[in-house]
Amino acid sequence: MRDRPVILAGLALLLLLLTAPFWLGAVAHTGSALPAIPRAKGAHCVRPVAWMRKNHMKLLMRVRYEAVHEGIRNRQESLPGCISCHVSRLADGKYPSVTSSKFFCNACHQYVGVRIDCFSCHSNRPGSGAGTVAQSGGEARLVALAAIGNPAIVPPRVAGGSSTARRRREAPWRWP
Amino acid sequence: MRAIHYREIDGSGGFWALVGLLALLLAAGLTAAYFMEHIGHIITGMSNQVVWGMPHVFAVFLIVAASGALNTASIASVFGRVAYKPLARLSGLLAIALLIGGLAILVLDLGRPDRLGVAMTHYNFRSIFAWNILLYTGFIAVTGWYLWVMMEQRLNRHSRMVGTVAFLWRLILTTGTGSIFGLLVARQPYDEAIMAPMFIVMSLAFGLAIFILVLMAACRAGARPLGDETLMRLKNLLGAFAAGLLYFLLVFHLTKLYEAKFSGAEAFILWRGGPYTVLFWFGAVFLGGVLPMLLFWLPPMRRSRAAVGWGSVSVVVGGLALVYDVVIGGQAWPLSIFPGMQVSSSFYDGVVGYYAPSLPECALGLGGCALAVLITLLALKLLPFLPETLADEGN
Amino acid sequence: MAMTGRPAAPRGTGHEVDEDRRRFLGTAALSALVVAPGVSLLAFAEGQGRKQGASARTRWGLLIDTTKCKSSCTACVTACSSYNGWKNEGRPTDPQWIRKVQVTDPETGVSRSVPVMCQHCAKAPCVEVCPTGASFKRADGIVLVDRHICIGCRYCMMACPYKARSFVSEEISGQKPWAPRGKGTVEGCTLCVDRIDAGQVPACVQACAHEGGRAMTFGDLKDPASEISRALAEFPSVQLRADLMLDPGVQYQGLP
């Protein structure tokens, strides 16, 4: 067994390499500041903030299923609804780039290293009400505005509350 | 019947050079896939008219050939022909390798290959495509099991049972692959149930041709004897499969010619389609069927090994031409949304779809082929798949 | 959740807004003024909002009278493109959710300009062939692509007899908030599903009514009193590729 030291060294190296993300992460995060989360426009979120921090993805997954498959559209509880409240113009009057850390979702997602691909398809800035066809009347414009997520403020809903939507079944599928 | 001794192949300098070359091809394919995903399919020749391109030609060819490569093993285990037994392991190995190569192309061509997990967890069981995902992965598992049973002496007695499962599985698999096209009622060049059995005959021919070529190359490079009797037996089988393919092509097109609704599409493939017509007659019919039969059976070449090799190459080239003709030619023919009418639009209605394969697509396709050969080579090197000698009995 | 009543159904060609809806919005606006300053009308409407989604009691359909459709007019195409944010720059890779096909009878020479989009089949081949179920049909008959689970295999494009779907083959930006679309997935006419859910008619129908020849009628095929059902009862109409028996929700009148 002359090879024993070589084998053990190789195994140790492999172990080190396999766990590298943890070590590197630990080194990178020591002393670094917590993410700076951009302020939202409204006074309240659609759910308590603590609940949202932990569960926003569950809410998004459910409303996504309901909107796309069942046609149940809730203006506040939708991705455009989130965007219209959470994405604001920066000091220079422009919206933050979807890749910058000033973009609401990125503040945390870049910090924890969780990649999202929502915005490869979804608009990353608040809708303007441009949803109407040019000639449509006032009423049509009103409704179109509603459909794109109005930044209005609603009283917060408590998790597990009486929302009809909450009683609906969860989406039958999940991300792997 | 003497005992068969299997042995790994030797890794000479030539072997590693070939491995290096294939690895380069594979790297080129992966690079192409990377750009196709990051820039988008805009860098390929595919469009909204021809939605499946060169990657699908290679993928369909490899997948079809994969199930056919298992023939030799099936003949040995299921139909009990002892003469084929020494070849059975290589046959199973090739089947797995070709299928993995084809699947890799198919997956990397997806618009969202990052969502492979979705494809594995969301099944629409009305979709023949979803069934194929299960059939393909299942085929790899069943053939792997079959190889194990063949290679582990204690389990040898089960090889007939497992071989039968693998044989039935491959028939269903190729039926599924043919049905991907055969069930498309929207497109006149497809829409024919006979495409399922036709794909089976295609698989028999393509798979055996590749098997013969790999066997000849491996025996030659490893200086292992390969008996005339073995080779001529395989040759006659391939000739019969090539004839079968011609027969199916004949029936397929006669059926279609007989139905008025297909006449436009048939005229396109058979005489007015420019490159697609050439591919059909020169590629599929001549190279894929007629030439191999001449090479195999014309009296002066009856015992020629070179003729066997070139005949197999001809089947492979003709097969690729046929698959290209089916996949691309079938899409190039415009949809008939308003039958009997003249149509024109900004969306190329009524116009033959234009398609020219791009470099990334070809790189991806060749990368898949390289992967298949690479798997085969490395497996041959690591495990005893190939007998020490395939010399004829009594020599 | 009980699906009581039909969702507020937009009918006709875009001028008429559903009566119930108008009343409801009026009441909501009034109450909002009284009850909660600072809570907007729409937030209120949302709070009490219609929660019922697409219902199988409805089947949305489109009737296109090609005798009223002029070859030179592209109002429907332009409206769809600008509302949903897709651009056709004339390349074969560009998406076209709706297009005008000039159809000519080679014998009589009769020629019509025909808008063709997703036909929203009851037995849609794209739904049948989709391996992941991303291509699906809503309860109210609208055929959509759930681009969250579309893997971009394009089998639906192979299967569709109407060439109604496009593949997004490059990075895009500036999507409309109500019409998400992105690289690597397949898309097509949604019948402006977000507008329908908000009680409006599709953009093409509205544009045709205002700038076009009023050739498009949108409505509920299952409601015998709807404008589309009455028009279908009165004049003969055809479905494209009726031989395939896919039962499209889009029907045509006056084809050559």
C-alpha cells in the first residue's frame, strides 16, 4: 500500500473542492454588510413583511398558476403588482437595470446567490397604463390600468387569512 | 462451439489521438450549444417556418440507429442464434452510446435546456413526446440491465428473458420515434401511421450499418481476427434491411400519391423539391438502398471486405439524407390552411420554407455523434466488450 | 370555490361595456369616495373583486367576416403587435401572433384578405403534443402557452395546422407588463387573455371596430344571445381545416 498517502491526499483535495462553495462563501461574507433593500412606494405590503421575506416565492407561484391557468387575476398579488410598488426611479430619473443590485429583487437574491429568471420574460418596470389600444375610451383605459397592477395601497392581509385565493389548492406542480 | 474470451481494447497512441479528436468535437458541440442558449436560436438556420433543423436530423438519426444497434444482441439472445453471441455485448454498448449522443443533441437544442428538470417532472401523457422521454430513459436502463446480465456469468441464464424485454422495448421506442412525425396531421408530408414501422426498418438498417463499421474498425485497430463468415452474415442481414427500407419507402409514397390531399407534398418531395428531391432519390434511395445492395451482392464483390465497409458507409450517408429529407423537407413544404387556394402573407404562407444549416447546428450535431463514439471507445477500453477473436470456427 | 354566474362578459365589438360591470364600477367608485379616502377605486374593486376565473360555462370565440376585411388594412395586426409588444421586422425568425393572408381562388379569381391567428381549438393539437403540458386550454376555451414550464421543444409548432405559433429566438426587452414573453419559449395569440379577464375585448377586435372594417365579432359561443352566436346563426360560416375536426373557436364568413 505505497499509494496510501497519495490516495488520502487526493481524497482530501476532493473533499476540499466539493465543499469549496461553503468555504468561499464564508470568507466572502465575513464582515460584509447586509443587503440594502430599496424602499417600496406603498405603506404596506400585501402580506406582513416578515411573512413575505420567507414566503414570497410561494405566493408568487400560486398567483402565477391562478393567473395563467385559471384566469384569476389579483392586481396587487401579482408580479406586475409587486414591480409597480417595489421598483422606483433612481436619483437620475431612470429605473434600475434588472441586473443591478439596486433592483429590488436583486438586493437579496444577489446576496444569497439565488438566480431568478422571471425578468427574461416579465417586464421589470412599473406599467404606465399604456395597456390600452390608442383609440379606446376612458373606461377601457381604466380597466387596462387595473389589469397591470395598480400601485394603490391596500390594508395588509395576514397570512392564512380570509383571502379566497388562500383557500384554493396549491399549484399542482413545483419547480424541481 | 469454443468459449468466448472478452478483453478490453489496448490504448495505443492512435487510440488516445482519436479520443482527443472526439473530445475536441464534443467541446465544439458544447460551445455551439452554449451560444445557442445564450444568444438564442437566431444564430441557427431554424425559423418559424422550419422549426426543427440540423440538430434534430442528427438526434433522430442517432436515436433511430441506437435501437437498431441492439439487433445483433437480440438475434443472439431472443432468437437464439449462437453465431451472433460474441457480438452481443458490443451491440448493447453501441445502443446505449448512440442513444445518449442523440438525446444530448435533442436536449441541448431546447429553447430552455435549463428546464430539463421541468421536462422530467411534468408529463402530459397525451403527448407522444412525453412518452418518448420515458421510453428513451427506460431504454438506457433496460439495455444497461441486459448488458449486466450478459457480462455477469452468474446471471447469464437470464439473458434471454432480459434480452426479450430489451427487444420489445426497442420496438416500442422506435414506434414512438416514428409516431412523432406520423401523428402530425397538420403537415401533409407526415400524417401517415406507416411512419412508425418505417422508422423501425430504418433503425434496423442504420443501427446495423454503424455496428458493422465500429466492429470492423475495432477489430482492425486492435488486430483482432474478424472471420469472413461473421462479417458476411452481418452483410447479408444489412442488405436485407436496406431492401426492406426501399420497400417501405415505396409503400409510403405510393399510399400518399394515391390520396389527392397529399399530392402537392408528394410532388415536392419526389420531383419538384430541388435539393429535397435530390436527397430523396440520390441520398435515401440510391445511397441508402440500391448502392449497398449492389456492393454487397454483385458477384465480383461477394467476398470483398471493402465492399462491406463502403456499403455500410453508404447506408449511413443515405440514412442521414433520408432523415434530413423527412425532418427538414417535411417542414419546408408549407401548411395547407386554405386547401386549393393561392395564398400569400408576411408569414411565408404558401411559400416553401427556406432552411440552410448553420455552423453551430452542425457543430452540435457532430458533437453528439462524437459523444456517442467517445462513450463507445472508453467503454471498450474499460470493460471487456469485445471478444479476443471473432475468427470463423475451425480456423 | 364556487363559480357563480358568468364572468362579466365583454360582448360585441368594443363600444359596449358590460352593463353589470359599469354599474359595479360606479358603485365602487361612489363607495370609495365615502368609505376610505386614500384607498383608490381600483383597490376597492380589487378587494371585493370578482374572484371567479375562466369558466367552462363560457367559450370565447371570434367570427371574422372576410367580406368586410380590406387587403390594405392591417389595423388588427398593428394593434396586436403594439398591445402585446411583439415586432415583425420581416425576418423569418420574427414572431407573428396574427397575420393577414391573401387567399385567392385560382379558378374564379375571387380574393379575400383573411386575418389568421391562433384558432383556439377545442381539441388543439398543440395541447395534445406538448410534453410538459405548457401548451394548455383554459376552461373558457382560450389556448395558451404557460411559458413558465415551456422547454422550447417546438413540437407544438410542428403540430399546429394554422402556423399560429412563433418561437422567440433571441433576447428581448421592453416587454409589456401584461404580456410576458422571452427567449427560448413558444408564443402565440392569447386572445388578449388579460383584457378578457378584465372585461375587455381583444386588441385586434377593438382596432378592427375603430379603424378597420368592423369585420371581427368577439363573444361567448355558449351564450345564444351573444352577438357572435346571433351572427353565426344568421349567416353560414366555416372553420379553417374543418376536415381535421379540431373545432376551432375562430370562424370565418365569406371565404372564397
